Amino acid sequence: MADPRERLIVALDVSSLAAARKIVDAVSDSASIYKIGMQLFTAEGPRAVEEVAAMGKQVFLDLKYHDIPNTVSAAVREAAKLGASMLTVHGAGGSAMLNAAVEAAQGRSLKLLAVTVLTSMDEHDLHEIGVEEDMGDQVFRIASLALHAGCAGIVSSAREVRSLRKKLESEFLAVTPGVRPAGSDKGDQARIVTPAEAIAAGASHIVVGRPITAAPDPARAAREILDQVAQPVG
């Protein structure tokens, strides 16, 4: 995965296909993968996935499925039919759910990624919901569960990826949200890193939204992030 354009996922966190198309057109030369999350999918439905895929782009469908195994299994099959290339499920759904999701994705060109702990959460948030382990241990627990079930990778803050790479023997995709160029507003994220730090830590992909999509010149912002991806910190 030497091409930085294959490692940058641009988040289409907008409310219309018109706005999504505008972003894709603006940064098309800098990114091959685009995230469609709850906002755009709720506003425009499955056609959002179909249209972005029809533009020749890969779709990272970030709906974080977390339900009973049968429901998640059925949803995974439908996501594959739409043409999504990557799909998120919540690792906290447990082994039965993860196994069902993986089975549903078999034979399809769809990579399943398990969300470990949201990058908006910190230690206090974990303790608030009854998780007494520290952040690193909780992320490792869920990542191990997901990879054992056969998921292609995980979604995690880059702050935990370096440790995961050392502890887990298998190769896996590591998609890292909460990525902000140096000096950017961290917004509602709690565990953020720069693009260069994320790649140096072992991230296979980084997800960047507002620093690109809300920039005065999205194309330029995307190119600057690509430069950081190509030359990570040591």
C-alpha cells in the first residue's frame, strides 16, 4: 500500500448527495476511498453508496452495526450488494455477532472492520459505562476478539495501534479516525493524532473529515495531508 491515496479515507459527513459529490469531485485526485456514515446514509439512503461507487471510488460504509447476530448478518449481506468495499461493526457486539458478520461477508469483496473504542471516548467515559480496564487493555481485548472471528481489521485511535501491532501476530487493517493536522481544532474527538503520527504508529488507513471538507480549499487540504502520509514521523 505504497500509494498515499489508498491510505486516506475522506469522510463524507454531509446531509446530501449533492454536497458529497462536490467533495468527491474536489479531492478526487487525492483519495480513492470515501466514508459514508450515519448522517449521509440516513439522509440519502443506499443510493449514496451506489452513487459514490459508480464514480469509481471505494466506499467505507461506517454504520457500526451492533445488534443480534441474525440482524447484523442480514445487514452485512445487503451492504455487500450495494457495492461497499469496507464496513464497520461494533466489536463490543461479541463473538457470536462478529462470527455471523464474517460468515455473511465470505465470498464477497467486502472487508469487515470492528470498532474497538470510539475516538471520542476517554478513560472517564469507559469507567462511566462500567469498563474498569484502561483504554489500551480494552482496545486490545476487542481487537483480539474481532481478529479471532476473522475480521479484516479494526478501527482504533492511532494511540493504541502501535501497541496492537506489537501484541497481535497477524496482519490486519488498522483504520484510525480522530486524525487532525497539527494545529487543527480537535472538535468532538478526545484521542487525536496527526496524519504522520498515525501512519508512523502503524495505521493502514486514516479517516479525515472536517479538516478537508470544511477547508476553504478542500483539494489543497487533502494534498497537504497526503504529503504528511507519505513522510511519516519517525
